[in-house]
Amino acid sequence: MSPAIRRSDSPGIRRRSRQDRSRRWAAALGVGALVVAGGGLLAGPARAMATASVAVDFPTHCIPPAIAGIPPIDGTTSAEITVDNAAPKVGDTVTVTYTVVKPAASNPVDLALPADIMTPTGKVTVAGAQSAAVTVAGPKKNAPVPGKGAFPSFSMTGTFTVTAPGEITLSPGDYNIHTSYIMELDTPCTVTDPPAPVSRTIIATDGGGQVNERAIQLSAASGAAGDQVAVTGSKFTAGAAVTLAGRAGDAMTGDTATVMADESGAFTGQLTVSDPATTGIVAYEGAGWDAAKGAGPQAYTVTGGGGEIPDGSQKLTSSVKAGTLSMTQAGDSVELSAVDFGQGGASTGALRTVTVKDFRGGPAGWSLTGRVTDFKGPAGAKIGAAALGWSPACAAKAGSPSTCAAGSQGSVGSAGATLASTPDGAFTGGEFTVDARLSLDVPAYSAPGAYSGVLTLTLT
């Protein structure tokens, strides 16, 4: 008796996402629905008054890295925005701190996450008397997250210059979590129904004198060393040459570019940021930085390393390209032993060896399952699919990061059973051989003749 083996392999492999794998991958990256929010109402000018910072909730939509192969994450987090000056004058610089107090998700698996793998960046929406999107950034610092433990709180800071008197509201905006664990990955999160509620309200007064209204916004608040960031400016001198530059604290870096303001004083330019010490980006008119003729700094963080190359040295760069999950088999037909009419019993054989290669290089494991059709015989006779049983075996090639677990001995049936699998983990992959002893329980008085069924294997 010969059950034909039908492969379900790349590109024919049906890759099914599994909910628990999604949760574990998200946990391995140290990401979840980490969201921040604020709440409040704009007051009319006659009733303008500052309000204390409050922790509030709002929903966000987070997209895990493409390599994760999991759907977007939606959730709610409690967060708070604070300032260093609740009653600034026009022309003052205000520092804002955007703190995620209680993330929406916790680590759903037993795998512990190490310290200092997350670098957060984001935006704070300024509205009311003036409008702006202030970039904020946090340090690469977080406490270890134990298995099944809660994700830690984190803070991001940035600055803006007060340009008009009146009530100014501060609300959390979109943000990104950059993780440096196993590989460099980003998880951008957006406000589900913008704008988010207000978390802090301040009142600015007229300081008198001429106010510098120059302002800049960045296309991103972080990037790898050598990445370009788009800088958009407004209210500069029409036709002026504007220098874009990186800053490391109070010092300037060597990352600069020059753009020309148009007739309205606006511009858009690109700045390549290579210095890993960069904490912000400024734009200014003239030969050197002048706060009276410039804008910023807007917070910016360099992720993923970088740095200067010493004299007489050469920087060597290589990369490891992620592969695919695939399987091959040593044949597509199995001849089971014959049994005697009137006696029946076990018709036995061996599955053709299946080789699984997991060269993806990520944290996801895999599962190889099988299901079988009824065995059809002469003149409409059949033996049910539940009569086929197997005893699986699985072995990992030496050096494989993952361990292979054989499925349970028992009936295969039309509903299917697991032949072999590897678990999710911090880092998975390898090459594996999968075998199984097959046994078809043939009823004693089955009609004489050949019976055949199809065993389909699916790798996910």
C-alpha cells in the first residue's frame, strides 16, 4: 500500500501565522503597544490658565518589523508630558519630557529581555497659541524585563521656543521604538485617532522685544550612523543661505549641509548624520550658530553604532543575509507492507526523510504537520484516514541554534498531527532531518487489492 506524499514547500508552503508566535516575537524584540497620551480641552483666551501634568490614556497602532511576520499591535498606554517652565515668556526655550508611565503590554513569555536595548524617539504636538511638532528622544536605557514581567517606563525629551503669548497645549504624537537586540529593528507607533488628548497646558506671556520665529521640523527623530534626515524650516530670511548641522549636547559636530530659503523663508534640505554622539539638529543663518538667527535644536538620536575611524585604519563592513524556511524530501512514494485477507493488522513502512532548513535568522520557530486522506481500494472499498499512525523522530544538524522536537506517536487522520517542531526563542535556525515509522491498521476482511492515500506535509 503506497500513500503518496505531497509536499507543501516554498513557494507552495502555506505560511500560517500563529498568535502565540506573534506574541513571543513581539516580546523578544522588546516591543508591544507602547503608547502615550494626554487629555484636556482648549480654553478661550479670556479663561486661559495653566494645568498640571496628568497621566492619561489613548490608543495607538504599532507596526512590528517586517521580519517579525506578525500583524500590527493595537493597545493603550498611560503617559504624561511635563515641562521645565510652565510660565515662559515669548522667546524662552521650553524643555518637554514625554514619559510612558505604564505600557500597554507585558512580556508574555518566560524569555527574559536584557537591559539597555531600547532607544525611544517621538513627537510632541504643540497647539494653541502656536503650532509645532517637537521631536523628542530618549537614551538607550531600560531595566531588564523578566519573563512574564511588565515592560518598563521610559522618557524622551526635546525643546521648543515660545513664539507667541497665550495658552499652549502639549499632546503626545507618533513615536518609534528602536531595539538593538540580536539585530537593529524599528517599531513605529502612530496615534490611532489624532490628535491625541492634551496632557499639559502652559501659559506664555509677552516678553517684549523682537521674537525669533524661525522653526524646523525633522522627518525622523532617529537613524543609523550615515542616514539622511529631512529638515524643513520656516520663517527664515527670504533667500538666505541656511546651515543644517548636528549637535552633541552644546557642541557642534562635523555633520553639516547648506540649503537656500525660498522667497517665503521656507526650505527643505537633507542632512547626513554620521556622528554617533549626536543629540540634536539645528539650522541657522550666518557663519556660525546664533540662537537669534537659528532654530532648534530638535532632538535626534543615532542608533546602531558608528563612530570616527582612527588615522591609519580601515573600517571593514560585512553583512549576513537572512534566508528562508524550506523543506525537501527524499522521495514522494512509500510502499507499505502487505497484510493477509481475513487477518488484517499493521501494514508498515517508513516516511521518506524530510529535511527542514531554517535559514531566516530570527526568533521564530517552525512546525511541520501532516494530514492524510482516506485510503481508497478496489470497487469503492476504503480504509479510514484515522487508521494511519506514525512514530515521529527528529534530529538537528550539529551547530544548529534550535533544538528539534518530534511529534507525538499516534493517529495522523484527516485533521492532521504534528510531525516535528522547534520552539520560538531569542535566536533560532538550523538544519534538521525528520523521519517517522508508519503503520496502517487494516481491518481483517478488507477487500483484496491495492489501497492508497495521500499524506500532505505542511511547514509553517
